[in-house]
Amino acid sequence: MLDMQTLLIFSAAVTLLLLSPGPNMAFVISHGVSMGWRGGLAAALGISLADLLLTALTASGVTALIAAWPPSFDIIRYCGAVYLLWMAFKLLQPRKAGMGEGRRETSLAAVLLAAMLNSLLNPKALLFFIVFLPQFVVPAKGAVAQQLLLGLVLSMIALVFHVLLGACGGVLSRRFCGKGRMARLQPRLLASVLALLALRLVLMQRPA
């Protein structure tokens, strides 16, 4: 359903947008540095799952209905800010002894969920899908099917990009944050990133 020219232009546009610094990039890199490549991978998977869900909601018209309700922008961003602050608070709590490797696995699952919610509770992500995907759709060829395909392509490109970012964060983690003072500072650094992302949501203005 998608011609090659549209696919190439869309892929190039998505790649350029991903290269622009944003909250997803900060989220993935910070978790890659804090938890190694596995943390970056979990964050990348969570973001891609959110992209797929937003694609489905956009193609079905649900996101347009949400965006058309004036209070939705503030409700979504404040919920996102509260969730990020709660995560930052949890990171700053003292760790209990004897939790071992099981805690690590739980943390990776929590990172995936957090990355997914971080994207879903960002009102600009919702507006982005409403505005961006339809620009590459030819209604005569089936708008819904095309949006689903484009969303799948976007999710795959984003997954590869964020996995590479997470791997870079893992390299930095091994070189600089493995032991000593930096290891103790990792939770605080990650909590600071989450708090800054929460502040960004609070200060965000609804696009005109």
C-alpha cells in the first residue's frame, strides 16, 4: 500500500526527528548509563510499544477525540509528571539487602513500563501522531491501513535508534560508572533526569 518514495521520505523524516534531543533520548541514555545496555534496551522496547499503541489509537480516531477535549492536554501532562516524580522518589529510597538478581529483573520490567508510560503520558507525543502520520497518507489507498503501516515503520526505526543509544549508555556505564562514588551516584543522576522530565511536562504549553 505504500510506494517506495513515500516510505523513503517518511523514514528520513522519522530519523531526523529522532536525532533531535528530546525526553525519549534522555530517558534511554540515562537508563543505559545507570543500568547498562539491558536498561537501555528495556527503555527502547517500552518506547516502541507506546509508539505502536499510539499508532493504533490514531488510526482508530481515538487520539483525535482525546485531543479535541480541552482538559485532556493538562490531565495527561500532570499525570505524566506525577508518575515520573514517583519513579524518582523510588530511586532515592535505600535499597534493601538480599534482593540480588531478582531485583534487577524486576527493575528492567519497571523500566520498560516506565518508558511506555513516559511516552503515553506525554501530550505532545499524542499530538505528534495526529499531525505527523496523516501527512504521508493517500486517502484513496486506505487511510487506516496506511497509518498502521507507517506507525509500524516508525516504531521499528525508533527501536533500532533507541537500542543503539542504550548500548552507548551501557558503554559509558562500564567505563565510568562501574564502581566507587559514581556507582553510588547513579540512582541520584537517574532520579534527577526523571525529575527534570517531570518539570518539562509541568511547564509545557499547549501548542496553539
